[in-house]
Amino acid sequence: MYEPIIGLEIHAQLLTHTKLFCGCLTRFGDPPNTHTCPVCLGLPGSLPVLNMEAVSHAIKLALAVNAKIHLKSTFARKNYFYPDLPKGYQITQYKEPIATDGYLEIEVDGKKKRIGIERINMEEDAGKSIHNGFPDSNQKTYLDFNRCGIPLLEIVGKPEIYSPKEAVEFLSLLRTILQYLEICDGNMEEGSLRCDANLSIRRKGEKKLGVKTEIKNLNSFRFLQRALQYEIERQIEILESGKELKQETRYWDANQNKTVPMRTKEEAHDYRYFPEPDLPPLIINNNWIEKIKKTLPELPHQKIERFVNQYQIPYKDAKILCFDRNLADYFEKTVKITKLPKITSNWILTEVLRYLKELNKDISQFPVKPEELADLILLIEKKEISGKIAKEILPEMISTGKKASQIVKEKRLTQITNEDEIRKIAQKVIANNPKSLEQYKQGKTKVFGFFVGQIMKETKGKANPQLVNKILQELLKK
Ligand code: ZN
Ligand code: MN
């Protein structure tokens, strides 16, 4: 039996107004090379000035992941040549990062587990190469330096993850925290959150770590899960066949559904780190940290706990709601009106999420506002409509923008709660099905459901189910 040992390294693009070392705007989607200056283009004689908004963001994350914040940290140059890196080096943190030794507590299959975070480095992003025409011979590569110098946090996790599932949990919790803190939008497709993974395997019980592979380009949760699974199987196969693994960097090829070699240890970069002479050490004080601490929002795990206690909903439901801050807000706004936490949470987790998935939208774009969903839920609670009818009304609210009560009125969907009316229909159904009645009397109680179904059919689903049950029981007893 083998066990995988996984460590994640995550780059989070920070939501600051300007870049890390210059005053250029960080705005996404503008025409190429419209946000550049001598500093971020690395022109000779220009000097970097540290953006304190980015430092404040780094402190926020450090506090949220229980890391030790260092009052003194320094910057270093990481040297390598690449066309999208005009300076020829990246300014990052190396020997003295802003924070070390944090952890996240994840929950997998009902069990809680701590995963360490080794360090958080502040660094700048590189520009973007846009390859055009590949693989034709007349391929051209264009460079956009708008992204060059945008602040990143490099979050280096400890190799304490033992399955692809745990890796996905870790990344999604970290992403949620970044979004709660409003320091990164967490958009993996657009590259504002990027993930690389280290993976090695060893026989269970063995202490020594195996040869590790680094996997790049894991820009979705699905890719992370698949790439790790693929890599575990690939490494086991090699070891089982008696061959040796080599230390290498691979990337996830989403088209081929596999990891592909990028470079081996021999081709690995030597970054020749050295202290950045243009930047003094970053010195921060405890007052500032305390001030920032007071601005921290309620964090995901705190919100989950509060939902479980305050609303008495199951942990797993609270977790789904709270992993999306907007969804949690939507729930709380709705429940404030309905005062029915359990039903409200069920409606959001089943019906609302199903439509969001179908519409490929997130909750902030959902056309039904919390007060409108609350109205719908209250109509069921007041027994004006059945739950089944309510489920038919919701898509109509989505497509027409009409309120639930209006749709009910227009379509005459009000629930039948008149006992005499239901009794008459029930009597008719029983009279029309003598065979079923006979079976019921012989002890085939399953037939009861058949009668309920027939009554619902007669009333187009409008009969109150509790009353139908009650009346049928009375009639069949005779
Ligand atoms: Zn600039
Ligand atoms: Mn990095």
C-alpha cells in the first residue's frame, strides 16, 4: 500500500488599486500595455516603492490563517530570464518572509484536520505572453505588461496533505478565506488564484519521503483533483515495475487528461537569490497589526459554527452556505423574513443552487431576491400552496420576474384546504377503484399511496397533502 504526500503552493493576486512597487493601476481587461511605467518595465534608474495596501492584505491573510507575523521582513531578487519579466528578476521574499507557520483546519468526511502553512511571501507578478498562431511556423508571441508588478501572495503549504480530496478542501477553504477578506477575487479561470502541487508517494509506514514531482497549471478544483489522482497512479506504476522515479516538473494537460513532463532536475532553474538592494527591510509594528485585526470579518469557520448554533441546521448544510459568502448573506436575509431556517436552507441548497447551476450564474446574479424567495416559502407555510406547486412557481419567478403571490393568483394555484371538497374527491376516487379498495382491505397498505396519487391528479397537485392523508385514512377505515 502506498500513501501520497502532497504540498500545495498557491499564488493569490491581490485586490489593490495599484501595483506592488509603482503607481500603475491593476485594473483587469484594459488594452495591453496601458498600465506600465519605468518601474514595472524595469528601466534603468527607476526605483521600487512598496505598496502598503498590499502589506495590509498580507497581514490580513496571515491573521486569518493563524500565522506568525514578522515585524521585520526583507525582499530578494529571484533571477531568471523570460520575455514577460523585463527586469530579468522577480522581487519576492526569500530568507525573511512576512509570515510563517500558519495552518488551516479542513474538514473531510466529517473529520477535522490541521494542514500547516509554511510561509507567506509577498512578491510581484510577471507580465503575460500571448501566443498567437501556434503551432504554425508564423507563430507570434505578444507581450502584455499590464500584469507585470501586480502584487501576489505566495502561500506555501506544508506537505501534510494525504489525498486529492484533502488537497481540494484545503484550496477551497483558502480561496473562501481570501474572498471573505476581500483581498483576492479567487477567480481561478482568470488566473487570480493559481495552484501548483508537490507530490511524492511512499509505502505506508515508511518515514522517508519519496522522489517528488511538481505539477503546474492546476487552474481549477477539478484539474487539481484529476492531476493528483493521475500522478499517484503514474508513480505507483513506475515503482511497481521496478523502475526509478525522477525528480521533475510536470504540467497538467487538460486536453490529454494527464500530466506531461516540463523539465527535469538537471534543467531546473538556479535562481541565484540575493537581497534586493533597492528596498529597505519592511518594518511593521504591533499597533498596525492590532488595528487590522479589528477589521477582520467573521471568517468561514466562525460563520459555519454560528449557523449551526443559531439556526440549528446541519454542519454540512452550513458549510455549503458559508463557503460562498454571498450565498450565506442570501440565506440570512431570507431567513430573517421567513423565520424558518431549516426550510429556507433546504430551499436554497436544493432549488436555488440547482437553478444557479443551470443558469451558470452565481447567487449575486440570481434574479429572485431574498424577500421574494421568502414570500414563496411563506405561502407554503401558510398552506396557501403545496411544496410541489411552489417548486413549479420558482422557475416562473426566475423567467418572468413576477412575484410568487401574483403567479398563484393568476394561475389559481391556491391550495385546496377545504376538507369537504377533498373528501368528495377522495370518495369519488375510492368509488372509481373498487379493485384497489379490495386489495387495501386485504392488507395491501401500499395501495394507500395509489389513492393519494389519484387525488393529487384530480386536483392538479393542489390538495393539501396532510389533509388528503387524514381524510383518506378516515374513509378507508370504514
Ligand atoms: Zn508601473
Ligand atoms: Mn512565486
